[in-house]
Amino acid sequence: MTKLLALLGIFLISQLFVIDAHAQLSNSDSPFERQFADIKFLDAYFGTFEEKIEVEAGDQNVPLTVVMANIGTQDITGIKGQLSLPMGFSPSDGKDALVLADKDDNSLAGDVFSLTFFVNVDKNLNVGQYHGTIKVDYSRLRETGLRNAFFNFDFKLTGDSTLNIKAVDPILTSIKNNAVVVEVSNLGTAPLSNVDIVLQNTQDRVSATEQSVTNVENVVFDQNSWDIGNIDPKSSKHFSFNVYVPENLKDDPLHVPVEITYFNAQGDKKTITRTIDFYINGLIDASIYNVDVITLSKKQTVIGEVLNEGNVDGLFAFVTLEPFGNSNIKKSTQYIDKLEPDSPVPFNIPIEFDGEPRDGEHDIRITVRYKDSLRNENTISYDTTIFYEDMSKEKASNLPEFVPFVILGVLAGIGVLVYTRIKKKNKKTVNQTS
């Protein structure tokens, strides 16, 4: 009897340990425990299943896609979704607080599928993370009854980046090495990351179909790629290079295509092509030389020549003579019309004075003013010293010119007459004494 009671006690005690062990396993978060379901949430973003897009506050009727996977062992059908979003997001049809979407096709076991909802974004929302909840209704194929799943998820209002590229100064000059600065700006509300720019259609990348469009096949660039880095919203960055434009390109636009690669706010790599537009101005390389003073029409005149060693005409050219230092020469201007390439244009400006003419050296400045094909005014100047001699004084001393000869003749005649009389007087004296 005692043995029986002892065995019964041992049995009861062992059952308590078994019950306790079972309770621990059933109530704990064991790594071996698993809740089985048919659908698993994967991602949520603005865009479609094929492509993500950037969205900013104020956008209307934009797609918001929720991506899920059928992780069950059976195909599912009749998939419908109801989306609950925070304040500031509303269905594009404006009918209800919930945003609805459905899927026409079945989802096979193990497949990934998506539901796309169209929403309006309030203009007062900020860029950042937002929380949403989705309810998915579905049925298993070859099974009656409706099943559902709920998921809480985060999604991002990214903002929208807007890339623009332009030359800071779009005017180039032919037959010249031009320093170019290009501005790359982001006018949007989302950042641009890892921006790289590659010049297209250079001498080694030109095609017959592109020549007439870009006309850069003979233009020489000292660089063809640039690493810009990140560009924050509402900001810009710059890069520079040198470009030589040949003589045959003048008074024409120049279109320089570039390929731009960057990552948008969704983390997707984007590659776009943009064109940097320039205008090629012809070269006017004017210089002043052979400045001198001559007597022209009995008046002292400053002369000289203007030579244009460029490849286009300088238009509406004027030459101005002005005093420099303490000279009292009066400022005068002469119109000389065009400055044609490789064709010296002479000028002559009579010298006039403010007040009495002053002989001697005068410091002067010759200025040539002209316009290019863009009607921009340009000037060149030449400083020199001239010697002025008052021609009116010379005229007074030389007028009339034959007076010296008359005087000499008179003096010679007087001399002959005196000599003759003295000779006669001497003869008379000789005869009287004899």
C-alpha cells in the first residue's frame, strides 16, 4: 500500500512538470512559433508597379502602389483593397474617406502582385514619411468564403525634383578660346543625388544624322565629363570648361547635347538628355595704328588706320579724338561706317582747339567705337603724343613768298649802283691829278 501511494505521488508530480512545460511553450514567443497567412506586405510607394515616381504637395490623381506577395499554397482571386491614409491624402474620386482599388487577375501561389490607388495630395503637406493602413479582401481559388488581411505600412512623400541646365553666359566668340560656366539647378522640392554629366556628340561620337542638329563636330572642348554630386532643392551648382570655336561657325546658334545621370528621391537611377544652347558671335579684332599728323588742306590733321583682323564686320564705327593730360585740343568725332575684316579703314580728323592753339607736344587718345552682330557696343583706344605746329604763323612769315628775293635784288642793285658811282668818282680824281 505504501509503495502504491509512493508511485501515485511520483506520477502526480511528473504530470505537474509536463503541464508547466506545455504552458511555457504555448504562451512564449518561441522562434519556432509561426502564424500562417496567405498575403505578405512588401512595399508601398508613389508610382505604378513598373515605375516609381516623385510626388510633391499639391499633386492630384497620383498613383500610390502597395506591393504584396501570395505566400500561401493556393492561388487567390477577387483581390480588393481599401486604403486608409492620414489627413492630407484623399481619394481622387472624392467619394469616401477610404481609397479603393481592385485587381482583375488572379495571384498564383508564390507570385508578387500589387494594388494601385489614386489619391490627391494636399498642397500644405511636407516632404517626409507617412503611415497608412490597408485591408485586402480575397478568396482562395476553389474555395468558398471571403478572407481578409490587414497591414500597417509607411510610405514617403518624396517631393519632385526639376533639373535645369544652362550657360551662365551663352555668348561664344569664334576663332577664340572661350571660358564657359554652366549652371545646373534643381528647381524642385526633392534632392538630386550623384549627378554626372557627359558631353555628347563630340568629334569621336558624331553621327551623320546629328551633325545638322548639334553642329559641334568641329568645336574643341577641353573636357567632356563632370561629377556634380548632390543638388539640394531650390539650389544650383556650376561646372566650367574651355571651348574653341572654328572660323566657319559665326553668327549661328550652337547646341551642345549632354547626358545627365542622377538618382531621384525614390532611389531610382535616371538618365536624361539636355541641350546647352549658345550663340556664336563672330570675332572683331580691331586695332589702331599709323597715327600721325599731316598738313591737309593747309590744316594740321590727325590721321591713322583701323584694322579688323577678325572674321565679321564691325558695324556703325566712330573714331573720336580727345585730349589727354593738359592738352587743349578739342574733342572731335568722325563716322567711318564698317570695319571690314582684313581691310584697313583710314580716318582723318582736323585738329581744333579750345582756346588759342598751342604749339608743341600734345597727349591725345584715339577711341574707336563699334557694334557687333548682337548690337553690343565695343570700344578700343590708343594713346599717343603728337607734335602740333601752328600753320597760320608760318603763313604770316612767308607771305608773300617772293619778298626775300625782291629784297636781295634791291640790295644787289644798290650795291652795283654804289660800286659804279665810286668807280666813276675814282676815275675823275685820277684825271684831275694827271
